Amino acid sequence: MTFNEFNFKETLNQAINDAGFKEPSPVQRDAIPIILEGHDMIGQAQTGTGKTAAFGLPIIQMMEGNRGVEALVIVPTRELAMQVSDELFRFGKTGGFKTATVYGGTPYNRQIGRINQANIIVATPGRLQDLLKSKRITINPKFVVLDEADEMLDMGFLDEIKNIFTFLPADRQTLMFSATMPKQIKILAEQILNSPKSVIITKKERTNTDITQKFYVVADYERDDALLRLIDYKNPNKCIIFCRMKKEVDRLSSYMTSQGFKVAALHGDMEQKQREHTIRSFKQGLVEIFIATDVAARGLDVNDVSHVFNYHMPFDSESYLHRIGRTGRAGNKGEAITLVSPNELRTIKRIEKDVGATLISEVIPTRQEVQSRKDDDLLMKISETEVTPSAIDMVKTLQHDIDIVTIAHLLATMVQNEIGVKGKDIIGLGQKEIELLIERAKNQRGRDRNNSRGRGRSRSRGGSRGRSGGGERSRSGNRGSRNRSN
């Protein structure tokens, strides 16, 4: 299927081609026809599946362009508001549509001025509610989108969202997107949607097939060395490194800067202007490596990210999906790499089951393997380089004192010194060691299940034997705790 089958107007087709879109993603394929038919809709899909285009393209197709604010998109975070607004602007600019981004931390008057000129508003709940309640703005959008609804619920925005909808016209088309559907989201949907159609991207489709997912088993003290070695080996065009904590982001950012990398950091303690500047620098290619906490996982939308690195395992499967969804976008191939310690292998298996994908186990390349690849790349680059007149003059000058073979050797030495690989030769576990650990983890799960069934039978018989068994289990558990702490 291609985008031509939706019969979009020519200006929109031009925007789609300019964005480099080849064929619709599953959520786009299923949602766009429903929206074009005028139905309310609930879409259950993960970040990175192409949701913005799924609702943005059909809405822009149906917009008239001569009546103020026609579309309102409500999102949970400032970062996501900026990214969605940028994407909708790209889709709409060929048709003359303007967008306004509304979020806290910036002057009211500036935002109100932009709203008065806009056809599309992308807003966070808090600032939008303030503007509506204070009657600083009055809008009558024909299309309303609630994006990342479950995230807004988690952030405590449910009351604000309900209040916002009291200011919106009843005669509207409403779309809701959410990665999960907890009970409160279903209740909210019943209140704000009118006979909605549903689009559900199943677990098999949740993980982008354009993303190759790999993991490397390393000791905790090896994480920095492993990360540098992999970046040296993979040579990513643009990559994101995800950390669990803010202090980890700051430490890793300082460390990688000291190693000569161009990096930028993003976490929740940064001022809004600083965050915007950081994201802009990354999108424009001024920095190659972006180090962030999960605050960026939902909000960062850059189509040319070639690699995502998980410095630590994320806490849950949803976070994992949101992180790796930053790569493999707009039809590009991507690679997601996760560093795990030996005792985290069980978590890998749980995430595989939850997201419906297989993570490939690989071994950190040795220093010699990375050096060989760099040398090969250098030879290829040399063979493809055009000789310049100034280079010829330089060699002629050197030949007065040095023979041509020695000149070549000296220049090659200088270049090789610049691409030398640092660190110890072997980092992390080998493939056989990893396979053995995985097998042990499987056997342990089997023993745990058997022990659980045995304890259940013991309890069902009752009597003092059951209580005695419970006391023994408690003592053995304490021994296990001591061993783990050691």
C-alpha cells in the first residue's frame, strides 16, 4: 500500500514526499480511512509507530484553511508538544497552514499571538486549561486529538483534560491515542468520544521491524568501556544513549566529552530554554550523541537517529519500547543496543515476551576487531579521495628532504594515531558464557515453578508441617539475601 491510495490533495502529497515517507505504517494504514470518514476513534499504539502522521495527514486533508483554529492536539509534555508541532507544520506548510505550540514556562502574550494566527494548536494540558479558564483565548476546533492519553493520566492531568473539554464545541471529531487502556482511560473515552471506531496495533506489530535489537552482557564496572567500544565499532551517524537517572546523564555526558565526543544531555532538572537549545542542536546535527533520561523517550522525534543505546536496562517493557522507538523512523533502518549485567538476563527474556520480539545476543568486539574495521574504512576513504593541488604542493615540498615512501609512511602513521582504539582488548562476556548464563536462568525458572507447586501442595495438606515448611523457607531466604548483598 502507498499513500497515493488515500487520495490526498496534491499539496499534502508533496509534504509526504518531502518527509521521505514510503508506505503507511500499520497505525496509519488502519486509522487514516476511519478519520477521513469522519468517525471518532480510539487508537492503541506505541510511540514510534507513526501516530502523528496517522491523525495529522487526514486532519490537514479535511481542514478548510480559512477559519482560525481548526485542530487542537493535546499532549503530555513540552518536548512532545514541540515535536508534534514541528511534524504537523511540515505536513501543513505546503497548504499554507500554520501551527502554534502552547506549554508552560513561556510568556502568555507571545503564545496568544501565535494562537490568533494559527490553524493548528499543539498544547500541554496545564497551560491550555489556564488560557481557556482565564478567557484569554476562545477556540472552536473541528478536530481534537488526545495523544499519549495514558501518559497524561500517569502525570495527573485527568482533571485538566476533563475541564478542557467543557470549553470545546460538542460538534467536533475527537481522536484518542494511548499505548495502554487502563480503566480510567476507557471511562474518559466514553465521556468525550461519540461512537468511536477502534484501531489496535497488536503486540506483534508493536516493535518496529526496521529496528534490529541486540544486547551485550557486561559487568557493571565495564559499562563505560563497553559503550565507547560499541560506538567506535558501530560508528553511528546520530545516536541516543538512555540512562535511568539524572546524575547518570550528567556523569556520562562529562565522561564522553572528555573522550572527545560531541554530546548533549537532557533531563528534567534543565531549564526549558536549555532543553529546547539541546534538542535543536541534536536535530541540526551540531552534536552526534544525545544522552537522556526517559523524559526524552516520548518527546524526541528525529528521523535520522541510527542507534539507540540503553546504558542500563529500563525499568519496564513500555519504557523499553518508547526508548527504542526513537530509531528506525520514517522508513529508515535502526539499531537498539542494550547493556545488561549477568543478573539482568531474566529481565531481557521478560521484555522479549512483552514486546513480541527477539533480542539478539552479541559479544563486545575486541580492540583489534575495531581497529581492523577502522583501518578498512580508512583505506576505502583514501582510495576514494580526490587529490588536491595543495596536497601535491605539500608533497613536493617534503620531497626536498624526505623520499616519497617515507612521506607516505609518516602520513599513514599520523592518520592511524588519530583513529587508534583505546581500552582493554576484551570487554564483557563471551558467547559461550552468555549461553551458559541464559541456560542457568531457564533452569532456575523451572526450579522456581516446581518449588512453588511443591509449596502449594504442602500448604493444601495443612497442619504443623506447613508451618514448619514456612519457617524453613524464611531461613533459607535470609541466607540468599546475605549472599546477594555480598
